Amino acid sequence: MSSSQVLDKRRILLGITGGIALYKCCDLIRSLRKAGAELRIILSTGAEKFVSPLLFSSLSGSQVFTNADFFSPDDSIIHIELGSWAEVNVIAPATASFISKLRCGQASELLLATLLASKAPTYIFPSMNTTMLEHPAVKENLSTLRNYGYLIYEPKEGELACGVSGKGRLPEPEEIYELLIAHFKPKTLLGKRVLITGGATREYLDDVRFLTNASSGKTAYYLLREAYYRGAEVHLLWGLETFPYVLPRLDYVSSVPYPSIYTTLTTEEMFNKALELFPKVDLAIFASAPCDFTPVEKIPGKIKKKDSLSLSLRLTPDIAKTLGHIKGPKQVTVGFALEEPENLYHYAVQKRQEKNFDLIVANPLGTAGRERSSYFLIGRDSALKFENLSKQELAEMLFEMIELPA
Ligand SMILES: Cc1cc2nc3c(=O)[nH]c(=O)nc-3n(C[C@H](O)[C@H](O)[C@H](O)COP(=O)(O)O)c2cc1C
């Protein structure tokens, strides 16, 4: 199921308590609504002191509950109804006070009673001043809640609303949103190890100049995201200087390790690291665009300006081909081919055989850099064509198709 659909019609209960970071819920609610999630929002007594329910009901397009609804003379028992309605509960931000009350099993207000009446997984995002967070009582409360099965998401470090810097920040809305996407992804890769290469590499002429290409690494990011959200231990070899994407910390709330991201700027560095990691992985996907050539000689310092300059280049190691030929019987390799549209299919079939890939993804040269493209997915005895796929959809499709030996 694609990420754009994974939250569609999912029943998410958002509990908002009286921490200053509750303003971040506005963006979270907007994203969840856009993704088609069904939302119910409950404000704690503290949260009601900061905002009116109108803010969140306008943003979410759904009813926002407060303690006034707890004892309303209605046919239904609201905390039981809400507690059994939700597929997942998210408490963000969670105040020290709320954490303490939940730990004691208090049911004195609607949000607390709803959580006691719920069997759904519950993510708790503590958010407070660092000294409060480090108080032994708060630490003990969190530890007990963890033992009860609540999924406690470690607060972030950084500047806090009270003006000091330290641990206690609520994660950005995007991180909470991504965590929810990961929550609903099928965990088909639990216990599997996946190696992904991504981005362009660079080959230095001197200390400041290099040859490279336009690969953005976006496809590799979506592959990493999909493999990680499906539960794999992911190792990314990244040919770019920065990794600008937000990933939630699944290791805080599950046994899925946070991906290892290695910056390997030259093809040789990427090759050496790939050789080291490859024996331990079940699946390798070669989505980087390593430079095929490197200068025979690298000049120390900076080459001085002159009328002309001739470069002598030699081939770099072929990462995908080398690993494709040393793979074990239970290892799967997937490669990419970017070629002229006329010969795309035939070239990709040939390349799959030459590099011993189990699967090759081929897309036409003219679409490089665009968000959407057409793709061939060619296996040992199958070939499929997809039109107008985004990079995210491609990554999701690939993991639907890849079958790993038990
Ligand atoms: C301006 C202001 C900001 C606050 N920010 C936080 C906070 O970030 N985290 C926290 O645990 N408590 C914070 N508090 C304290 C809580 O609002 C207070 O403990 C309240 O009783 C919590 O109620 P609740 O648990 O019903 O939401 C803040 C209080 C004020 C006045």
C-alpha cells in the first residue's frame, strides 16, 4: 500500500495536553487530514487553558472533545466509545502532570479514562523543560509506562520554549506524521538486512574540484524509507554530503534499528564500504549513480588556471557488478538502468544479465531529474511496465515485488 494511502481512513486518536509545544499539533492535524486519516481529538484540562477546541476542530474538520463531554447526558459513554474506536492513540505533547496521572491509572478526566479504556497501541511524546524531564519522579513514571506497554518516544534536544537548550522538545510534526506512516506499514522485512546505495559520487581533480553527476539520491531515500518502515535493518551508502530527510526513530518504540547512513563521497569509498557490508545483507539495491571514471592523477592543492587542461581518466570499480557476481544463493540484488528511451528495454535486459541482478529497474534518460517517470521492472522471467510513477511509488512497488528467501 502506498504511503499516500496508508493513513487513509485510519482511526487516529490524538490526545493533546497542556504543554507549550501543542502549537505543533496544528501542522500534524493538517497533514493527517490531508492523508485521509479519521481523527478524534481530546484536549486535557491543561490544554484547554492554552487553546480553544475551535482551533483544532477547524483544522481537523472533526469533533474535538474536552472534559465537558465526559459527563454529558448522552446515550453513549464517551470514554468507552473513543477508547474502542481508535486504531492508534497519540499523546502529543504529553506533560509531566499527564504522565504522572496516567502512570497511576487515574481516570479523572476524559483523555485519561479513554486511554484506560483503550487496547490500541499508544505513542506518548513527553515534552517539557530539561530539568523537569530529568526529575527522578518523571523518569520513573516514564519507565513504568514503558513497562505497561506504552510506546514512549524520546524527546528531542534543542532550544526549548522556556528559553534554555536541552532535552525535552516535542519532535517536529513531520517526524510524528512519518512515525504514523511507519506504524501502519506491513512489517514484511523484520529481521532482514538491506544495503542501499544512493546519490552521485565525486571524483576529485584536485583538492577543491571534482567530477560528478546530477543524481539527487531521492530514489534511494524512498527505498530506504520503505525498507525501514517495513522493519528492515538498513545500511545506506550515501554519495552526497548531507542527508536532508526526516526519519522517525522506530528504535525508540520497537526493535527496528535506526538506519546506518555512511557518507561515501568517491566511488572507491562506496565500493570499499559496500564490499565490507555486503556479506551480512539479505538484499542490496544499487540506486546510486557512481562516477564511472576518475582522474588518473589527483593534483594536490588547486590546479592553476591555464589556457587548456587535458584530463586522463580511468575506470572506477563497478560496485553493482562486483557484488552481483559474488552474491550468495540467499542474497538478492537489484540494479537500475538509465538509458535512451529507444533501446531502454533491451539494454536493461542485457545489463541485468551482465551484472547478475535478480531485478532491474529501467527508466528513460529524458526523465532524469523529474518527479515522475515510466519504468520497466525486469526480473529473471518477468517484465512489467509502469507509467507515470513517482519515486516514492516506485520504491513502494519494488518492495511489493521483491521476494527474499526465508
Ligand atoms: C506557559 C506554560 C507552559 C507549560 N509548558 C509545559 C510543558 O511544556 N510541559 C509540561 O510538562 N508542562 C508544562 N506546563 C505545566 C502544565 O501546563 C501543567 O502541569 C498543567 O497542569 C498540565 O495539565 P494537563 O496534564 O491536564 O495537560 C506549562 C505551564 C505553563 C503555564
